[in-house]
Amino acid sequence: MINFLCFVILIWLVCLWLAPKFIQNVPELLKSKKGNIALYGFLGLFVLPIISVILLFTTVTSSAALLILAIYILLLCLAKSIFAISINSLICEKYKINKTLARFGILLVTCAAIWLICLIPYVGSLLSILMSIIGLGILLTYVIPERKKVTE
């Protein structure tokens, strides 16, 4: 539990420092782009390793394949923390909690609850997969630029 909690706190602090708009935009992103998050998360979880393995077999693109694989592993490491931070942002928005210290306290409670739910035998493994898909989807939805429709 301490491992998960420390990692989430570290990622939350880095997000507050480097990307404060990300934490502010996550509740809107979760409300408005549920389909994109699920699709990007599912495709990111299964398609990126397949593409990297295919690219690994050619000598020209093997370095690109290793780069894609390294980014994939990094995104998977961050996915569960981003999921916990996004649930925390939703809870804080619902109860109109704006102070950073209060958000930090809710983050601790949220992480503890997620960790406890993940200990349940069958539910925990399903939740872990769902956390990876949603967290990866949030990251990819936020990073991939959205196409704007041009109206003439």
C-alpha cells in the first residue's frame, strides 16, 4: 500500500508542478470523452505492444520499436496513478473541494480505497485491468491532439 500511495503522491505532485491544467481538465475529460478514453485505453493496451513486436523484426525499425515499447512500459506504470488522480479529481469536483491540502487528504483516502478494493480476489484483478485501460486512455486522450472540424 505504501508503495502505491507514494507513487501516486509523487505523480500528483509532479502534475501539480508541471501540468496543473491536466488535473483541472481531467473531470471534464472524463465526463465528455468517455468513448475516446475507453477506445484509446483499450487500443493502447493491446495495439502498442503488437506494433512494437512487428517493428522489432525488421532491422530498419528496430530502434523505433524499442522506443515505442519503452514509452508503452512508462505509460503502463503511470496509468494506475493517473486513474487514482482522476477519481480524486472527480470526487473533489463533486464536493467542491478546492484547497490543495484537502485534495491531498482525499487523494490519500482514494488511494487507500483503491488499494483495498484491489485486494479482493476476482474483483481486484478486474479493477486493476480497468484501471490500466482507463488511466492509459486518459493519458492518450490528453496527449493525442484532437482534430478540429473546419467550417467554411
